[in-house]
Amino acid sequence: MDRPVRTKVKDLLHSEPGQKVLAKGWVRTKRGNKQVKFIALNDGSTVNNIQIVVNTELFDENLLSQITTGASIAVCGHLVASVGSGQAVEIQAEEIELYGTCDPVRYPIQKKDTSLEYLRTVAHMRLRTNTFGAVLRIRHAMAFAIHKFFNDKGFVYLNTPLITESDAEGAGDMFQVTTMDLANIPMHGGKVDFSKDFFGKKTSLTVSGQLEGELGATAVGEIYTFGPTFRAENSNTPRHLAEFWMIEPEMAFYDIQDDMDLAEEFVKYLVQYALDNCMDDLSFLNDKYDNGLIERLRSVLGIEFRRVTYTEGIEILEEAVRGGHQFEYPVHWGTDLQSEHERYLVETHFQRPVILTDFPKDIKAFYMKLNDDGKTVRGMDVLFPKIGEIIGGSEREASLEKLEGRIDELGMSRKNLEWYIDTRRYGTVPHSGFGLGFERLLLFVTGMSNIRDVIPFPRTPKNAEF
Ligand code: 4AD
Ligand code: MG
């Protein structure tokens, strides 16, 4: 068979008519009449299909009858200017090879039910839909852009351990890692004998690479991590995953202002990158799910994020309550803000992304730099429309005495943190960092409203399929 090399659909759609081409992919739809059939073929390279025009006289009836939604085929033919609307070019089929049939009755991805809720129940197949194709391509583009952003700035990509003994955030939401036989746990003096465990001590999956990231930053200056993170929070919300990906830059010689500047530049860069490189997918998602998506993406680019302290934020929220606004959760100085509060500040009050700073020390982790008031710490959260918190970060406590003071105050073990405290003991420097939740970013960029729909294989309480 004299066949040209395969061209991806994405490229075929922008190719000059006249040439002989080979396309391979999965059938999205087949329609037509006795004389001519139109097959919409998709190979995952783009949300758009290439139309295949089939003169039924040239092909075996049996073959054509097996070409149903979901079947996989190769098509060879001439690329011609399309007479129909909707596409510039189409393929006039000369040869068709059927790779795999697809039972039209049993195939779980049917046109008639593509609700996101339904698709979650057939999550192993949902990647084949236009929606998940778009999400996966955007997810990839964002991952690439993240590496590019930091590489262009000279940051070093640091791989921090997934198995660790430290609970960086101090929230205790850790998944334990053990090879001990749970039906027969070794005990010593009434307690679990972790010396018998694989690592000879109690270990867990990491909740953050930050503390190890600080070791890197105080060695090579500027690092970032980008990897999976695990939290056993029992929060079944559209914004929480038990396994999510986080990007954590950590920078020596950055104060909180530098930290906020970098965070703002970073998210704007990513949103701009998506607009520049993912427009087909964004347009599809905009039309299908959220007709304010592209507008909202553009809206965060042209403006400065509003920077306010936590205390100012609380005053605004209390004022709103006095004015009759009802929140589900109470709000007063000292409480952690809920997503409804964050969204009120962003969407209603300031109508732009907000960076909240200087939180009460009791609601933040031990490593944040203590302010002179002794009550607040130099943390910063970036809050986004529709999402709430997308980034959490801080300037770190650089003083050995103050850091040890906080560790003691919180009843944490200094002994387990000696390795971390050494960064303050030997050549300590002012330094800062933050963590961007990759899936939170993707919620914003894709306009999806449930975090389970921006990660291919979500892990949430009572759900760890595949
Ligand atoms: O605010 P967090 O807990 O901060 C840290 O982990 C710091 N160590 C970061 C740093 O300073 N290096 O988490 C950072 C971000 C949040 O803003 C949110 O976007 C995301 O991680 N995140 C989650 N995303 C999905 N599911 C969850 N359960 C998440 N928990 C946090
Ligand atoms: Mg946070």
C-alpha cells in the first residue's frame, strides 16, 4: 500500500488541500445517506474533528456498518476544500482500515449523556470525550509553561521526597506509609514499635515539599518543586483532592513583597500562556460550560491584584455582615477564612484577585515569619474569582531563636526538625516561597467547577479507582 505518513488532525485542519494524506483516530460520529457518509474523526491532538467523506460505492457495506462511534480507523485519501460549512478541509476517503470496532450499544461514552456527573462514573473512558481531551491538553500546556517560567528565570527544579517523616503544615492530615502487617502490629511497651517498620520510624506521604525546598533554596538560591502532594483531609468539596499536584518555589533573599510580586507575575504568565496557546480548547470549554471563561481569564491580566491585610479583610467582611450579607460560616478576627469569604472579597468587594497578608499566627504554620506585633505572621494567600485560595505562601522565619520559640510554643518536636533548623543555624537568610495548587489553577483556567474534572484520576474520600 502506497500511503503517505500519518498527519495529526490538528495539522491536517491547517493543511493545503490537494495532497494525499493519512489520518488515524477514533470515530466521533457517522451520518449521511445511502450514497455518501460523513465521518467525524478525532485523534486527540485537537478538540476539532476532521471530516471524512465516504462514497459508499467504493467500500464494502460490511466495513462501513462497523464504523460506529468510538471505533478506531485509518483513512487514506485526498485532502480537499470542504463544501460544507464548519471546516476548511475534509478527506475524500480512498482507503479505510478498521483497527477496532466499538459496540454502539455498550460503549459508555454516548452522545446522549455527557454530563460531568455521569462521566465521573465511567472515569476510565471519560478521557476520550472532547471535554477531557481539552482539559488534558490544557493541563499539559500549563505544566510545560510552569517549567518554562522558572527555567527562564534560572530557578532549579528540585525533587523533594514523597515519603517523609515531617508534617510540614502541622495539620496532621497525613497518609501513613508502612509495610507493617496491620493485623499483627509489632508493639513495644504498649506502643507501636516503628523501629520494626520499613524505614525504622513512622513515615507518611508528603503534604508539602516546602521544608526540603528551603534546604535547596539556601543552597542554590532559587528552586521550585512540582510534584504530587497528599492530604488526608476529610473534605469532600469541589476544591479538595486527597492527591493533588503542587508547585512550590522557594527563594533565598526574597521578602514578602518579592514573594507576592513573583506569585502575581507567575499566575498572570500562566493565564497568558493558556490564552496564547490553548485557544481552541478554551473556546470549546467557554461555549460548552462557562461562557464567561475567556473574559474572566483576560480580566486578571490587565490589572494589579489588590493587596490587603487579613485584618482589613475581616473588617470588610464584618461590614458586609452588618449590611445584611449572609455567610454560612461566622467571620471574626482569628478565624480561618472560608471559600465563601474569600470569594466575597474577590468577586463582590474588590472585583479582582486579592492577596491577603499578615494572618493571625494561630491559623498558620510554624515556619512563617513573626511580625513585630507578635500576633500576626507574614503569610500571603492569593485569592481568585470562582476559586478562592489558589496560592498560599509566606516569608519564612529566618531567626533561629524565633523559629525554635514557635516550634516549642506549638508543642512540636525540635528533635525531628533538627535538619530544618540547621538552615537557620548555618548562614540563615531572609527567604520566602509559596505553593500553587495545580488543580486549583486548572479550575480557574478551564472554568470547570469541580476539581475532580481537572485531574485524570482523582482521589477523594472513598474514591481511589484504577
Ligand atoms: O496553603 P497550603 O497548605 O500551603 C502549603 O502547603 C505551603 N507549604 C506552600 C508554600 O509556602 N511552599 O497549600 C498551597 C496550595 C493552596 O493554596 C491550594 O491551592 C492547594 O495548595 N491545596 C489544595 N489543592 C487541592 N486539594 C487540596 N486538598 C489542597 N490543599 C491545598
Ligand atoms: Mg493555605
